[in-house]
Amino acid sequence: MIDLHFAPTPNGWKISIMLEECGLPYTVVPVNITRGDQSKPEFLRLNPNGRIPVIVDRDPLGNGGAPLSIFESGAILLYLAEKAGRFFPCDIRGRYRVQQWLMWQMSGLGPMLGQNGHFLLYATEKIPYAIRRYGNEARRLYHVLDDQLGETGAYVAGKAYSIADIACFPWVMTHKAQAVSLDEFAHVKRWFAELRARPQLQKGLAVGRRAIHRALDEKARESLFGTKPAVEPDKC
């Protein structure tokens, strides 16, 4: 059994989708990131970086029976692919194609869309330079993905569905909120619709949806963004 320490975010959904696609048994351990659960000592023992997701596999591969804890969504996807023997090629060329696109998502698509979403949707101060900077970078990355999907004619890393697709999909799912139209990216639009129709992917996306809170109060902003509410001066 795998414990999935989870919040309903693109990085969290990567892992719930993968678990559903692989048919691996798991339980969800909710992490309320709007109230600082990710900063509690018991969570930091699992991930010193204080971010979801984390898995704890109680029946791990080659670990002598002791539970195995893994953080970082890319590392978790690689581990689950090895455990299930799915969505990761056996040949060396195929494996590195998948790995390089997984690293592209981890280093580019996720962080840049995260920054674009932050300055566009959540920042209390609207900074035109930041909105323009990250909006342009988001569209550049969509063009990279669109060109790649046009080249393969199928999935992100080739002709087979892989963890590279699972990593990218939840971030592309944010396109409307991030003011990106898929009509500009025909190959991404085709790929997105095809993946969206997968029953197990839909099950993975359903995890935690009821826990989504759109409005952010000061406590949530402090927990998510490290902001502090304004402190009133002492009154005599």
C-alpha cells in the first residue's frame, strides 16, 4: 500500500493520475497547504523542502521491507513507473527521451506556468513586467510542446503514452485560468482532448477536487506564498 501525501494541485494530480493509471493501491493523506500542513515537523521529516506530493510505499522495491519515502513529483513518477513496469520504455533511447521531457516539465513548464499563474491570478500587486515576462515564457513553452507533439504525432516523448505526458497534462489543464487558448496550439489541443478522455486519468483528477478553495485569505497567502499580513502599529 502507498500513502499519497496530497493536495489538489497540478503536482499532486500528477501522482494521483499515475497511481490510477498503474492500478496501484493507495490511500490519500490530505495536506492542507492553505493552513501550513506542509511546514509541520511531521511533514518536513518526509520532505525537508516542505512541498507536496510525497509518497510512502509500505511495500517498496528492493528496500528490505522498510517503508520508503519519496518526494519530488518527477522522482515519484520514475519510481512508480519502475514499480508498475508501465509508462516508461525499456530501451535506452526511449527511456532518455521520456526522461528529458520529464525534466523539461520539471524545470520549465511547471515552474514557469506556476509563476505566470501567480502574477496573473494571485499576486495582490499587479506588476505588468512580471505578467508580461511569464506570460511570454508560458506561450514559448506551449510552442515547444506543440512542435514536439506535431513531430511525434502522438504523445510527448514518442508514440507511446508515458510519464512525460502524465507530468505535463495537469499543468496544461490550467490553460484557461492562465489566459492561454489551445486554439493557438493545434497539436496540444488534440493531445489534451485525447488524454482528458482516459478513464483512469479522470479518476486521478477527481482526487481532492472537493478540497479546492478559490478564495485566499491572509492565512492561506502566508502558508502558500510566505506573505505576512500588514501589522498595525501599537496603539496607546
